[in-house]
Amino acid sequence: MKPSKSAETQTATLAEIARAAGVSAPTVSKVLNGRADVAAATRTRVEELLRTHGYRRRRAEASRSPLIDLVFHELESAWAMEVIRGVENVARDAGLSVVLSESAGRLTPGRTWADQVAARRPHGVVLVLSGLDESQRALLTSRSIPFVVMDPAGDPGPDVPSIGATNWQGGLAATRHLVDLGHTRIGAISGPGRMMCSRARVDGYRAALETAGLPADPSLVLTGDFHHDAGYRLGLELLRRADRPTAVFAGNDLQALGLYEAARELGLRIPEDLSVVGFDDLPVSRWVGPPLTTVRQPLTEMAEAAARLVLELGREREERAATRVELATRLVVRSSTAAPAAG
């Protein structure tokens, strides 16, 4: 059944959705609350009507659980711990708990996750390096469950609140530091090309080279996956070249640490034979030998900002324009960078 003209131009009520679906209002309520005792075909029909009629549960009628959902595309590194700490800080002050989910490397969670969130009815959802497809966004919107994307993998769209960092500026600062030391042959190990933050860091790297009048050699830019093993493997590839770079900008600290291992295996000293700059400023970057020069990405502060924003959105009575915030990065110079060796 197609929505009536009035239903297309104003938010439908639960009773109108029930009539259009040919079911009872309690059945629609079960779908809204993520209950399992609804036939799959009925659930699909109701969800489609909720989306096409623009149904939005009034926040006053949404009994929320004292939870924030935190969703990672991967949950396996010290990077994630910094994010968890930030969300936990805000949740604790608000008297809430945090539910962790992982989408196993996918940039959008699975459909079952969205149903589980609907059943939990959290105060909001923070997605890290992830996003939502159209049906998932509609599902959360119809339940008045706000969501914020932190460090979005791609362009989240103008209507999606997001918190990020100045990745381009960070890549620029890292590479400019190496140029100022006198390096002219600078390699880069980026993160995945599908991730916006990764592309922005490499764009900053290229901009620094171009500004200095240095050629940007495409063969010196290798694509990794933000993991230690990629830094090691691609580091060996760069450093075994006869015309190897004298410095490398790694797309994150974990890849920089993999590069450290590759350099040691080849008998190269850091920073005497090779300068290395990372990105993130994880705690481990201060402990390795030599301590890593890196770009500080304020992960904990970004996570706190995302959690605060999702709670603010949950308290808003009226809809407001999506918020997009970028927190500043800054270069932290330690002992892994120096002027290139003479000759």
C-alpha cells in the first residue's frame, strides 16, 4: 500500500503504519523494539513502511537503556583502546555503560547488529571508521536513536554527524619535518585507500613535497592496511631498493613499528640510516627504541567529543543540522628522525 499524500508530507503515527501494513499497533511496536516474535515477511513490510512514511518515534516515548553502543570495524589494537577510554569517560560521567561491537573489517555493521541495537534502545551509537547503509540509518532514525561517526571511513554525507581529525594537515606536517631535515627521497606507507583518513594523510604528504619543489615519486608510496605486518612487509620492499628512501612517513604508528622491524632486519639504524615518522601518537610510540616521531591524533578527545555529541543529539527536542568537527593534529618530534647521512 502506498502512503497517502498526507503521510508523505508529515511524520506518520504508529497507528497509521499499522493500518498500512495490515497488522496491529502492538505488532508495529514489537518491530520497533527489535522483538524476535514477528514473522520475517511482516518485519520487512513494517520496516519498509516506517522508512517510506518517515516514522520517527517521539523521544519522550522511547524508554532508553543506560547504554552507548560503540562500533568498530576492527577491534584489535592500542588505537581502539584510546577510543574506548574516551567514550567510557563520557559514559561514566553520564551514568551509562558502553556496549562494544565489531563489524569484522566491514565498513558497515551487519543487519543483525541493527536489530540488536533496536532491541537495546541505547542513548546513542558511536561508529568508528564505519558507517551505516540506508536501511540501518532509517531503522535507527525511526527509533529516535542518534548516531555519530568518528573518523569516518568515507564521506559520511551532509546529514550525518561526524568527528574527525585534521589528517591532511598531519600528513603535511610529518613530511615537511622530514624535508626541513634535508631529506629529498621520502617514502610513504599509507593505510587502506578506501579510508578517507588514509587518503587525506597521503595527500598532505604529496602537498609537502610539491611545496618544497620535490618530485612525488609514485613508486615510493605503498598501500598498507594500518597493521604492523604491513609496515614490516612494505618496509622491506622500500628498503631493499637500490635507491631506497632515506626517510619514510608511515600512515600510522603500528605500520611505523613494522618498519622499525624491517630496518633492523636489514641492518639499518634509525635515525642514522633511516628517519621514520608515524601517525596517532599511541603510548607505545614513546617506549620503543628510539622513541618515535609521530603526528598526534587526539583519539581520546575525539572519542569524548563523539560521545558527548551523540548524547546531546538524544536530548534535542527538535532536529538540527548535522555537526562535522575536526580536531587538530600536531607533530611530536622524538628521536626517530634526523638529517640524512652525508653521501
